[in-house]
Amino acid sequence: MSTTISPLAGKPAPQSLLVDVPKLLAAYADLRPDPAVPAQRVAFGTSGHRGSSFARSFNAWHVLAISQAICEYRKNKGIDGPLYIGFDTHALSQPAFESALEVLAANGVETRIAKGGEFTPTPAVSHAILTHNRGRSSGLADGIVITPSHNPPDNGGFKYNPPNGGPADTDITGGIQDRANALLRDGLKAVRRTPFAQARRAATTREHDFLDAYVSDLGHMIDFDAIRGAGIHMGVDPLGGAGVHYWAPIAERYRLDLTVISAEVDPTFRFMTVDWDGKIRMDPSSSYAMQRLIGVKDRYDVAFACDTDHDRHGIVTRSGLLVPNHYLAVLIDYLFQQRPQWTRTAAIGKTVVSTALIDRVAKRLGRKLYEVPVGFKWFVDGLFDGALGFGGEESAGASFLRRDGTVWTTDKDGIVPALLSAEITARSGRDPGELYRDLARELGEPLADRVEAPATAEQKTRLAKLSPQQVQSTELAGEKIASVLDHAPGNNAAIGGIKVTSASGWFAARPSGTEDIYKIYAESFKDQAHLQSILQEAQSIVDTALTAR
């Protein structure tokens, strides 16, 4: 990433960086958002509503309003089965869960909460929804996941998953967001709420053993016999996240040689090493954040970590932390050769900014490629009906089918790709890092980078609406431009920017949804000089388009 690296990056988090948890929780309870201020309204991005209680962007009022809006949405759509709710280890997640339950109980929603107050990974919620709904046409379940993913410790997040088990699409979240903001403007007058102690005891509130249900089903995803038979020695760092208590039962049930490096949970995440920008971020794809696991890599045949809600994975081999794109290419190459019960028509899903090495793997495998805009929601339908064998993003989020070719989860699952790295090592006798080197030798070595540049709100709008006709260039870094896309080839959905490809490189440019910047992703199969040339020309193409009248 072409950005300034903080001097703290990769080092243990100093005391000065640690969030003041009591102050954070007080701000959640006491500070009220002002709906007249855009940054303080409910806003569903690609992964639900996120914010910090300090910034008045994630407070009790937001959660109460969103929860009431979800109750009304369920009623309007006739969704009357149980709602499965889970939360991660961020400090704001527990109080947000309590606020949500107060509203769900008051609205008479059958709510399933984790047994014993256990933290719940995102994939365990998706798995629970799909397990309940299998074979049903009525009494369908849905879910809520309370997590800001790998975001810093002062953040909170709130996601809704409809009965398909995946992240809600914009046609759903748009309505929930609008209703929640109307409730905020009206001072929460229409929000039904009952005290938490009462909500917890309500007849509609029942415990569900997410952990056992998920762990006991993993044998339908992973060949544990092969892992055990090969004596694969694994290490896992849960990064203090929601799956922290899942790994020991996985090791016990499947009799694995799996060491949990730390089971510590601390809402300040003081055990993390600092990410590239000087913030604490539980990102398993960042070498800066993953120093603890990288430091012990030589003790294991393969090691892995997951982010705070366990929907992203990071794979560490003796050669170090794998770039997410590189592991996804290896994983796809392996799965589509080692899952004989999958249909020949099951396609490979990827986002427009994921590596073109996946395109080359798909071509070699003779599989259809399904390329979509950024956002896991685009894979939900395909994973649900088996049209997609795999769906994955460049940011280390993926899910794939069960061994028998049926749906597992329709939300990202970090646990399963992590465990698959051990199956790959067991069955091939080589770890994913070595297999990536083979792929790169055979199909080409991708070099990638990303740059960010300032953009006004008007420029961001212009970039999002950029059309291929506005790109005047015929060459990209010395090669003829093969395509200029503003819609994804897989589903013809708008990219919200453009993607330009040539024989041995590409770039994609899109505005940030949250900051006054635009991002350029680029990849070259030649060399570093070619990559830098693509980035420079991409910036020039975008700047010309942004200033054109």
C-alpha cells in the first residue's frame, strides 16, 4: 500500500493507544446522536452500521432505532421464525446486544441468544439461520451480528442478515436505515423497549448453542481424517475475537494437534501489535497486526488467525504471512480439484479488485468465473443455491460449499478457510506458501499495490459514475487496453467506478464510501516498474476524467 507507515507499525501497542473502556461505555449510554448531523445518522455501508460512541456514531439510540426498524421490517415481510443474535469481543458489542434484546423482546420477537453469554462468530450466526431454514417455506429465521469486524477497539457495529443467511442487500438496508433515522428524529417515541433483565427472562428469549452446532458440523466442510493422519501441527491466534472459545472444542472433537496461542480476551486489545497507520486493528491480513503469530511460525506446519468476528482469515506458513489474494488462488485451485461431489457447473466468485491470478486458475480448471463489485452480498444467492462453489474477496473474506456441494454459510467464514490450510498441507504434503510459488511459476506472479488520493464529494460522485467512453487512452503501461468496465462482468452490477485491463495488468478506481478519498487498485504480471507505470497512468486517467467538463 503506497501510504505513510507509522513508526509504531508492527510494535506492541503502547499504553497511550489503549481505549478508555469505562469512558467508551459511558459515551454509548449517555451521548445522543444529532440526526441533523450526517455523520451521526444511521448509515448502512457494505457491512452494516459502524461507528464509535465517542463520535456519536454508535450509541444506544442508534441500536434501539435500528432494532425497532428491523422488528418492523420482519413484520412487514412476514418473517416470524426465530432471530439469531450474536456479538463479538469489542467493548461496545455487549451493551449493544443488551439494547437490541430490550427492543426485540418488547416487540415479541422469538430471539435466540448464545448459550452462557458466549461470543458468537459471524459464520456461526449465518450457519444457524440456514440450518433452521433448511426445507422450510414458513417460520423462517433471520439474524443480527453485532460487530465492527476488525475495526479499532473504540468501534461498534450492527449487521442484519435476512433468511438467506447472508449480509442484507441495499434494498433491505436502505429501508431499515431510513426508518431508523426517522425514529431518531422523532426522539425514539415509536421504539418499543423493555428493561434488559425482563427481556432476558422473556418467554421469547431462549438460549441456542451456536458453538456446538457449528463445531459439530465442521466435518462436512474439512477432511479432518487427512489432517490427523498426516500429523499436521497447527497454531491458531484468535486475536481475542469471537471465536476464541471455538478452537479448543474443534481440536478436541476432531482430535487435532492444534495449539491455541492465546485465549485472552481484553476489550482494549492490548496484546495486538499496531497496524500500518498507528491504530490497533485486528486484521489477520496485515503483517503489522500479525506479528505475534508470525513470530512463532517456525513452530508449526501451518498457522492461522481470524479477525474479531471470525469472518476473515490470515494464513501463516514457514515463509511468512500469505497475501490474501495468494491464498485465495491456492484455495480455489485445491477445492475445485478435491471436491468431487461439487457440480461441474459450480462457478468461482471473486470481486473486481481481487487478483487476476484467480482468472487464470479458473481458466485452467475449466470453471466459469463470476466477477462482481466489492461486497460479499453479491455472492449470497450463488452460495445459497450452489451455483457458486466459492465466493471470496481480496480482503481475506470467503466462504465455500460443503463437501457434498450444498450451502454452508452465505456470510464470510474465517474459520473454515483457516482449517482448510491444514487440509491442503496434509493432502498435498506442501504448505499453501509453497503451493502459491508453484502457481506463480506456472501461471504468472502477480505484483499488486493500492494508492489513495484526496477527492471532494463532487469528484467522488463523478468517479462513481465514470463511463468507459470517458477513458480516452488506448494503452495501459505500454499494452493495448483490452477492456474498460463500469459494470462487473459476472452480474452486470455497477462497480461504482471503473476497471481497465490489459494482457498483463489492470487497475480499478473507485471512491471510498466513508472518507474523502478515492482508491486505485493495480496489479501487474510483469515487474515492479510495470506496476508503478500502471498506477501512474491510472491516476492520470482518473484525474483527467475527474476534471473534465
